Amino acid sequence: MSDRRRGNELGPSNRIFYGWWIVVVSSILGMFGNGSISNGFPRFFEPIRTDLGISYFRMSLVFSLARAEGGVGGPVVGWLVDRYGARPMIFFGGLLAGVGLMLLSQATSYWALVFLFAGVVSVGKTAALGQTLMAAVNQWFIRRKALALSTLMTSFAAGGAFVVLLLDFGISQIGWRNTIFLTGLFITLLTIPVSLVIRSRPEDMGLRPDGDLPLQDLYDENSEVSTHTDIYTEQNFTVKQALQTSSFWLILLGVITRVSATNAIIVHIFPILELKGLDERTASAYVAFMFLMAIPLRFVLGVAGGKFSSQKLLFWGMNIGAIGIFALWALPSHLGVVIFMIGLAIVEGITSVNWLMVGDYFGRSRFATLMGVMSVFHNFGMFIAPLFAGFVRDYTASYDIVLLTFAPVFVISAVSFALARKPVLTSV
């Protein structure tokens, strides 16, 4: 293929395709935003719970209500992103999350904690730091979607690895309140330049996904239309068309079971490891190590998901996660913890394949909306699962029942993904 037909990967003036800048800034914001709020905030579980004198169940409720907000707000955010673009949502949501964290650092009551984390910080995160970043990147790529989305999802894992250690250091040196305040200030300041770089769609800049040339530039006097019919091969389902496929519901079941169990485990991971005999510093090191392992796994598995069967990757990944949970229950402390962390790292690593499957199966045009629809269901699961774990911990002083419940839940997720075949869009 000639340089002209290869498109503008380096642009007409040998410039890098702008979509890769979208990936870079989205990854930076995702690393620190998700690293602080999703992966890192469980590090505050025990310090806040102890300081405010609340039970495990009530502390779990804070995280669950935050997920419930995501279930309500997810579809709205998805619709707004598909209609108006990712840029305004990232600006608004990033500032809201950052300011919310700064206010949260001053919370002195349980209900202030609930309002600020579940009602302010989580609204900002839903609007800017999760599905919106993925939707922004998804809009800019088709052929290189696996590489682009895998890079973004890898940054989320990187946030878990590095931010957890930074938060742990901050809590030990300056306390949880000052650490949360500085985290919020950093996210606020980071959001502004990121939102200036973000562009919602390549078409807004006269470009095409993957850096391909505008359609009219593909033709010359010696070329035929049929020569270029392979440039766009994606299927773009409407929401209604996607909901009519069995694959959507199988993927949804896989997502619900995966994220519900994983979220509950991560919310409670520090008290779980404490019961295994680990102190807070050692537990933080193990959790950071788990997310550190997930960094190359998310990238490698995500890229592999663009070349190999997503169904098989998800099937084996979730089953390995189930083995890890069972090992934590059955084996002596440190051996069980190591196997558990490896299994959980693989589950975290396989996340990018999950969302690549959605983009690959149903296309770009309604990606954010479909993620929003899924969030209604999986955030409900993420609401219930941590409460279940907190209730069991309060009334049994153990997590054994939790672990023996979530191991088979991971198996259900594995089977659901394996059964989800790529649908074919038929013309009406």
C-alpha cells in the first residue's frame, strides 16, 4: 500500500496521528483518577472507618452507594457522550471529582462521608474517568482499537499499582485527610490541560479513525471504488439492535458477575488480608504488586484480544481468578495470598478484553450508550456485593463465606463470556 493510501498515521506533515494524543492524555487522567478513586480509595477503608467509628457494613455502604450512583448516572453519561462528545463531560466530571475529594477530606460525620463520596466524587468519576475516557479513545480507532484501548486500560492498572503506594505513604506521613485533599487538588489541576487536548471525534478535526485519509483523498484517476471498500469493516449497531442479540446479554452477565465479585473483593481487600495475618504496610505492598502485575497483563491480553478469541481469553482468565480466590481460603496465609494476587491480577488484566469485545461486536456509534446500559445492571451488582461482604464480616468475623461464594461467581462469568459469539448486523 502506498504512503498516501496508508492514511495520516504520521499526518500530512509527518505529525503523529492526533488519536494517539487522545490515548496519552486519557491514560494520564485515567491512571491518577481511577487509581485514586477506584483502586486506591479502599486504602482509606480502615483509617476512615476507625476515625469515624463505623461498622464494616456501614463503611461498605459508602462504596455501594457510589456504585449505585454509577448505575443511575451511567446511561445518562453514555447518552450525553454519544450525543455531545467526551470533551465537556471530562472537563465537568474531572473538576467535580477533584473538588469533591478536597471537600471529603473535611468530613466529620458518616452522612457527610456518604454525600461527598457517593454523591459528589462518584458523580464526577462516572462523568469523566471511566466509560467516558474509553468512549473517547474508542471513537478514534477501528483497526488499532485493541492497541489503543489496551493502552488506556493498562493505565488504569498502573494507577492501582503506583497510586496505592503513594496513598499509603501519604496516610502514614500526613494522615488520611491531608492525603485525600492533595489527591483532589491534583486531579482538579490535571483535568484542565487534559480537557484542552481532548477532541471527541476524529471527524471534528476533519480526520478519520486510525489516521486514514479523508474518503475523497483516496481516489485518483487510476483507482476504483472497490479498491478501498475494506477501510471500514466495523458493524455499528443501534442500542435496540444490540439489545436484541443474545451476545449482548451474555456479555452483560459476564460483566455483572466479574465486576460485582471483583469490586467487593477490592473494597474489602485490606481487612481480608489483615485476617490473613498481614499488617497494613505488607498488605499495601501486596495490593500494589497485584496491580503492578496487571499492568503488562492488561496491555498484552488486550492486544491479544484484538488478534485472538476474546471468548477464550476471558474464559480462562476468569477461571484462573476463581482458583486464586479458592486458594486464599484453602491455603496457608502467604502461599494463599500469593496465588490469590496472581489470580486477581489476571482478572484485572482481562478487563480490557471485556470492553474490547463490546466495541468489536457492536461498533463505535453507540459504544458509550451501551456501556451506560450495562452499568445499570453491573453497578447494581457492585452495590450488593460489598454489602454482602461487609455483612458477613460483621456477623461472622470472617470472610470465608464471601470467598466461597465469589469463586463460583467467577466461573459463571467465564462461561457467559465463552458463550457470547460475535453477532452479525443484518440490514432491515
